[in-house]
Amino acid sequence: MALFQSKKRRWVLALADTHAGHVLGLLNPETVLIRALDDGSVEEWTPELTATQRYLWGLFTEQLAEVREVVGRDEVICFHGGDITQGDRWGDGLIDGVTREDQRIIACANMQPVLDLPTLRHLRLVTGTLVHVPDCAEARIARRLAEISGKDVQSYHHTRASVGGVILEVAHHGPFPGSRDWLKGNVALYHLRDRVYRDHRLGILCADAYIYGHYHEWVWTTLHECWHGKDRDHHLVIVPSFCGLTHFARKSTHSLPALTNGMALFEINEGRLVSIRCLKATLDLRTEETL
């Protein structure tokens, strides 16, 4: 599906794993929810942000301000790479009193600053892990955001888009970042080569960039290939999350000492992927003490 055909400069913003509804997930402080009181009447309320959520929201808005400055008057397309809500499979860590519907409302509020980018024209929400996005959460959120904003908002399981002649493939589940710091990117490079070779065998023009989420880490690797005498670079990017380190994440990462959050920005001009930059910040999670 070609979103654009002309060759002027455009920008693609990629983020993922905002986990609306978790106490460590992204939470817009202007979110308004509805709940019933004891007498059956209804009141509006906003969950109180945790320290992690205040940090994440500050970082999120700061990075979007940087995006706004960088892109200027150029058009922007945004891909959210999955797990836009937390789901309720595990009760631990959920915001008290928040339902599945509330999580979707929070997710819509979280995406409002993205929709407020003056030159944003298209927003795509990619399906995440089922336990985090039950009841077709992305489709429901996409429909609501389209109605609210009047902009082109769609949801897909796995999308492949041509933007100004540059092909971007976006899905939630990609390669594992690496079991050791010095091995980070190795698996991603094998995955990238596999995807490029598979597309060649299918007779499909390979993507210039394959973009994933899920692992809450920043990984960027590049493959240089020559096919039929033509040199071409292919990139694979795993974008970090906008979520804190949950108990499950602490276990599965073997107590990762630092947390990286952020988004990726792709510059496209004259049919070429000109640059990739990650707007990210890393926070050391360890408690220092002298005894």
C-alpha cells in the first residue's frame, strides 16, 4: 500500500509498548475516566500518576517537542508498534479501578499529542501481544482516534508501507535483542538477513527498514547486500518502550540495571531513507547506598 507517491521529504515516527492501564505504563495526566459512585451517580476521575509515569510523560512530551522542531512543515506518519494497552491477564500492577474500556480511553489520550503534531497525516496501530491488547484493542482505539481527530488512523497485524518510495515493514514481534551486552544486535542481524532473503525468494522488493517493538530495548542493525549488481542497505530497528520495568520484565531480563525509553524517527527524501535517529533516554534503576 503506497501512502505517498511524490518525492518531497517526509518523516516516519515509530514508537511502541506504551501499556496503558499499568501503573508503570504511559499515562496522559489529562485523561478523564468515568466511574459510578455508591449511590449510582457518575463522576469523572483521573488516575494519579506514579513517579515512573510522571517521568515517562515528561520524556514523551519532550521528545515529541523535539520531533515537532526537527520535522518543521514536512509531513509525518506515525507507527505504534504494539501493546498500546496492558490488558488484565495479570492483575499485578494494574491501575486500581481501571477496566479494559478505561485502558482504551487512556491509550487514546496517550496518542493525542501525536495526533496534535501539525503535519501528521497518518497513524497506524500494529497489533501487540494478545494478553496485553484483548478485545481487538488496536482496532477499537484506531476507530475512536479517527473519529476524534478526523485523520487517517488504521490498525493492522503486520503492515508494509511505501512512503515516498521507501518501504517500511512494521510488526510487533521481532528478534530477541541479545543475551549479553556485547551480543546485542547479532540475532537482529540474522533476522534481518532472513527477512531480506525471504522477500527476494518471494519476488518482493525488500523493505528498507524492518521495525519492531515488544522487547522494550533499542536495537539498530544494518545489512548491506548486492542483488543483480545493485547495492542496497537494509535496516532493522527495535524501538524502546514507554513503560517502566515491571516485575515480569525484571525477571525475564535477569534484573536489567537500566531502562531505556524513547522513539525512532526516520527521514525520507527523494526516494531514499536518509537518516534514522533514536530519541531516547536511559535511566539507571539501581539504588545506590553506602553502609
